[in-house]
Amino acid sequence: MTAGLQAIFLSERPMLLRLLTARLRDPDLVEDVLQELWMKLDVAASGPIADPAAYLYRMANNLAFDKRRSEMRRSAREGVWLSLQAEDGDSPDAERVLLAREQLQELQAAIAALPERTAHIFRRYRLEGIPRRDIAFEEGISVSAVEKHLKRAYQAVQKIKSDLGVDIQSM
Amino acid sequence: MAYSERIMDEAIAWHLGLGEAGSEEWRTFVAWLEADPAHQDAYDDLVMADADAAEALASVPAPIRRKPNIIQATPRVWIKRSGWGGGMLAAAAAAWLAILPLATPSSELYAVSTQPGMQHLLTLADGTKVRLNGDTQVTLDHKNPRYASVDRGEAMFEVVHHADHPFEVKVNGMTLRDVGTTFNVRRDAGMFVVAVAEGSVLFQPDREAVSLTPGMALAIQDGTGKVELRRIQATAIGSWSQGRLEYRNIPLADVAGDVARSTGAKVRVTDPMAHQPFTGTLRTDRSADEVVRSFAQLVDGQLRRDGPGWVISPKSAGAS
């Protein structure tokens, strides 16, 4: 199975490279992530995978997310240090500090400002990991109606991010 | 880093869709990212916002939510007429849940129905839960919360037991009385089947008084009243409410009926194959098309479109 996944990796490599380039925009980082992905194939899922290429794309996209996330944290941490001369980055509370308080509060406010049902559905989906189908069932609405609520919630949180994005970049 | 709301919405649609995406969709996603640096910014902002929002959610307790009474909160109330007129039909297609008041002097009956592919959870005044599968209608009574009738489709009952006031379910003029129970009732063309997952149910308590225990299913033919007892796996009962359909030696025609009810996709299995027994599990927590495709694959049948629906036929029939 693993050998099969490696063969798929090789045939999909150009497309994986394009995905990672679009996500990371740094050729060195892209090569690192491709290498990391290749190493992970040895310990990847042992059971049969329905669509191995999709599985590889998902892995690559997740790795790109991890890289971007730690990059953002680093720049946020530097920003926090500058403004607060704050706590030791290795303390257990570091994660809290990393997400600038202001932004956390803005996000909380944005979520609280959503219609009650939208906020509830977003929490069930994003925090509690309940599948959309199950949420639809609980709420007595269709899956596409659940998706509409999620879309509205994402619009609200993304607005905050895109507004703040400029600030973070300037730090 | 400015991008339009349209791009933002596209990024959201991709983000919500990628969890289930196949390789072709991933390639389309890559092309979308490459098409415009603004797409890359929007998607990057979104996944970062998504992670931050999860932290924001985790750092505040869930607000207490006043759970509305589903029946009263649902604004779509239809008065039942002799038939569905054209306008009513269009209205019914827009609403997935219809509630029909059927008042009589002694009782205050009302019907709750779902469209194919939908499920609905009702919590009655006594705490009893009734889960409706798709294409299902039950009749309830405002004046008697210990009564339900299954008029069509399939429903799973989780009954709160009261020794001196048993819960009764009517199906096709016959009575099921709970003895503290979770059970599933299915109303198919020409028969109904009751299957007990927990506790026990008395079938026709004032006549035959057959006691059904977990893992037992009773099938009754409509016209002849012929009764058949089956053994089934208790854990598989009502699995449709968890997004699974589980079978052991069930004719493919019946499985296709369940798929239609659970997903809304019309599927037919052609004749020699329709009687073939099926053992296995179908996941239904995904799109109707995907469920139908994996069903066809599992039974090694050939799938083709048939108007708005699907037909599954033996593979050899297609080869010359």
C-alpha cells in the first residue's frame, strides 16, 4: 500500500509542488515540505485509501497550513514582544499570548454578534467537530442550510482577519 | 491584500468543500489558487482566521441556548387539503418539513413530515424522542403526548417510560406499546417492520400481545396480516440516524428504498439483481451522488442515470 502511495506521490509531485507554491510562495520552504511529505508516507495510513491522490493533496495542504501558522505565530510573537515586552515564549500560556488579545476579543465579539443559531452551528462544527450532516439533523434543517450558516460565520471571522492582516504585516 | 467579497466567498466555499474533495477537485483548487494572488491571500487569511476562531471559541464557554419547541417554532404550517395543488407542491418543495394540523373534537392531532433526504428530531412533551427518517410522516396528538402513529416512512422512538401511562405507536391500525424502549418503525409499501434496539415492545397488547426484545424485528404484511419474526443485530437498528445503513442479507431492492429515503436520490435496482441479498454498511453522511456511487460499487453493479434518478443493473448485462 505504501509503495503505491509513493508511486502516486511521484506522479502527482508536479501538482503538489504547484499547490505548495501557491500556499507558501517560498521555493525553499516548498521543497522542505515536499520532503517532509515524502518522509511521512512511510508511516501514513496503512488501510486502503479511496482516493490516494486526494489524500496526498490533503496532507500537503495541512502541512502548508502548519508552516503558515507557525510563521504567523512567530511574527505575532515578535509583535507582542515589541508592544508588551511580554512573557517567556515557552511558557504554557504562550499560545494565549500569541494570538494578540485584541484580535481574540474581536473574534469573540464577531462570533457573539452572529445570529444565535449561526453562532451555535459554527461552534458545533468548528470547536466540537460535529459533522455537517449531524448538525443538520439536530437543527432540523438541510445540510446546505448548515453550510449557509457556516458561510456566514466564516464571512464574519474572515473580515476581522483581512482587516487585521494589514496590521500584523506592518509589525 | 485587498480582495473582493466574491473572492472571500469562493475561498470559504473551497475551505468547506476540501474536506471531502477528490483528486480532481484538488487540482481545480490548485488552478483557482494560481489564477490570482488575491485568491491565495483570501484562502490563507481564511484558514488562519479559522484556526483563530477555534481558539476564540475555546476560550469562552458555550452560551446557554434556549431550545425552542421545534413544533411551535417551525413557521411552515400547512392546512391539509384533498390533494397537493401545483402551488402547494412548489411550496412543499421549498419547505422540507410540513406540519399539518388535523384537529378533531377529542384530540388535537397534527402530522409532521419530512422530505426525502432529510431527517428530523422531535422531542415530545414527556421527553420522548422521535427521529424521523426522510420521506416520513408521523401523526402526534397535542392532547396526548403518549401517542404517535407512523403513516409513512421510518421513525426511531426513544421512549421515556411511565409504567402507568405507556407510550403507544399505531401503525396501519395495529398497536405497539413500549415497555421502556428504543425501537424503530418502518412503514414500507405493503408491510411494516418494527425492530427493538433496547428495552421491549408489546405488539398488539390487547390481542396477540407479542413481546419483542432487543434484536427482534416483526414484519407484518398489510393485506394478509402475515407476521414474520426476524433476528437482527440490535446495534444496527436505527443506524440511519447516525449516517449509516447496516444490512445482513437484505434484498437490494429494500436497500435501494432506504438509500432513497435517507438521501433523496431515487435509485432503482433492476430485476434479477433486486432480489440479491446484501450484507454490509453504507455511509450516508455525504452527498446523495456519492452514496449512490458507493452503493453501486459495493454491489458491483453498473450505474447509470435515469432521468432525475439512478438505475443499478448487473455489469454483465451491459457487456455484449
